[in-house]
Amino acid sequence: MEKKLVRVLIVDDHPIIRAGMRMVLGEAPDIQIVGEGVNGQDALRQVAELQPDVLVLDVNLPDMNGLEVTRRLQKGGAAAAVLILTVNNDSQMIFSLLEAGASGYVLKDDTLEMLIPAIQAVAHGEIWLSSRITKKVLRRALGEAETTPEPLPDLTPREMEVLRLLAIGLDNEAIARHLTLTMRTVQNHVSNLYGKLGVDSRAEAILYAIRRGVVQVSQEKAASDEQ
């Protein structure tokens, strides 16, 4: 079956970076660049006008930062998945963006070829993080799980299964196959989970699951991954 075409909007104020992305993404037959912008206002306007599947967004823009853009898109109910592409490796910015609703975080010193699987992943509802970002997420989540344990809300056994599978990175289609459910049923479970957990995105749900011990990640593995 032919893959669905993923429509992408690029917003970055560096023309060389945009040119590099155009060159790399032009090699992917299932990705179409539908627009480009250089600032936050471009991002907000073109997401509304073009309705892309994925917004590839730089954090450091001339008029507003990527965090503010992401928050405004989330508040406005935009359907586009936000994929951050930046040199910014600051932990607070990373977590603020994920909690604001960003679906992925790719560092510019990764190879640009990583953009293709990252875009494909977030377009299908998955989370994509550069390996160094994943380590930061795990270390912070593990630390918070130790210092601020909270009881889980009243989840049904099926909702707990779905949460565990979300937390290990499965998208809705993979969860449906794993649990032998319809996509609509999985979507309903995910929506119910968001409401009960008080979260708005898959990234927040994953962080929640790790913090509450729904999935187990050893301190030793998190430490060894950093080396």
C-alpha cells in the first residue's frame, strides 16, 4: 500500500538550514514541503492556512521563541505535530517544549537525514527524541519519580495497558495490533487517559508513566546510556 503523503511546513530563520532540509526531504517520496517561514508569526499563520501534518520548528526565532509558538498552536487546537529542530540542548527548554505539546526534538548537530524518520514518526502520533534528549528525559523522570511519587488515578486495566504501551513508544496503530483492538477503540482509550492524567500530549503521558513507575527504567541503564 502506498504511504500517505506527509505535508511539512519548515520554519527556521537560517536560509542555509532551510536549504539543507529541502535537499534532504526532497529525497523522501512520502514527504512534501508545503511552505517555509522565518519567524513565529509565519509559523502561526501558515499552520492555519496550509494545515500541514508536521511543523519543523526552530526554537530561536526573531520575534518569538519556539516554546511560545508551540503553546499558541496547542491552545488553538492545531492538528500539526510540532518537531523541534535546534542547537538548543538546555534541559529546561526541552521539558518546557515537550510539556507544551511538542512531539519531537532533534538537535541540529545530528545528521539532517534523521529528519526523515523523525517527521514520519511524529506524523503518525509517535514521539521522536534525539538520543541525548532521551537520556535527559529519563534522568529527570527517574529523579522526579524518586522525589515526588504520587498515586495513579483510577485507571481501568485496559487503560493501564494502553498507558504502558504508550510509554514504550508505540503509536495508536501498533497498540491496536498488540491488544487486538480497533483504532477507534484505542483512540478513545488514549483520549480517556489524557483526561484522567490531566495531560494534553503523548510526551506528557510518557513522562507521567515513567514518573509514576508505570514503566520501569533502571538508574543503571540511564547512567550507562550517557557514557
